[in-house]
Amino acid sequence: MQMNPEYSLALYETAKIRYAKGEMMSARAYIERYFSAEGKTLAGLELAIKIETALQSYDLVEEYQLQLTRSFPFSAAAEKIKHNY
């Protein structure tokens, strides 16, 4: 069930703001809520990778990178991930 797109966007934008402020645990909470509302989008996965990298949660970084490369194989982000290995 998809929610109001404005609600999803607000969750994503709040996660971005929290990340920019260095509030990583809060950013994680918002990106997870965003995923629950909207699903795993390219932009959401890119942000989640940044958040989890900052939190040094490398298992989650790998999980999100795998999801990104599988779901968006032709994106610039997927190409960047592939070339970092």
C-alpha cells in the first residue's frame, strides 16, 4: 500500500537534513520509515548507503549496495559501486 507521496517525500527530505546535520541515528530512522512508505528507490538507497557508511554499519552498506545494483543496474550509482570493487 502506497501512502501519500508528499508524506514519503517529507520522510526522505528529513532523512537528508538529519544526515547533513550529522544526526545519523535519526537519519537512519527516517530513511527506514521512507522505505516502509515508498519502497527502496534509487535516491533512498544512495542516501541509506551514505548514512550507514557514516555509522560504520558495513553489513547494511553492503546490503543496500547489493539492492541498488540489482534494482538499478544501469544507474550511475550502480556503476560507481561496481568500479569500487
